[in-house]
Amino acid sequence: MLFVIPEPLRDLAGSRGEVRVDGNAKSLADALALFWGSCPGVRDRILTEKGEVRPHVNIFVDGESIRFAAGLATPVHARSEIVILPALSGG
């Protein structure tokens, strides 16, 4: 699986814009668990203390928002692309 990391989170991902994770994952929750192994500092920016995706964070699996799919239960496969996008504000 390929995680695409936005600029605001790259410092927590070793300055990488993409992180490839190998392992057996059937859901986004499984894939994220593997991802935390490579980038543990990103976890608190993505999930709440209750293990839910923070309201200001959007995650897309293969181009589909998990908010309109199955959330953390969204299916993934070995070649899935997972894009993490924190909301931006300003004006």
C-alpha cells in the first residue's frame, strides 16, 4: 500500500511525501496499523484518543473518501493508494 503524505505531516514521516507499507491488510484500520510502524508520530494527527479519524482529516482510499465508504473498515488491497489530507484554513 502506498500512503501519500501531505506537506504539513511530512516532518513526522521522515520528510517523505510517500510511504510504501507492506503487509497483510484487509481494511484501512489494518493498513494504518502497519503505517504507524513506519511513522508513529503521524498517528496522533490522524486519529483521536478514541481511535476515530479526526474531523478535520480526510482520507481517500483509491480515490474514494472513507467518509462515504466504510470509514476505517474501508477495504484495501496490496496496491491501494491511501491519501491523507488534513483540512486547510485561511483566506
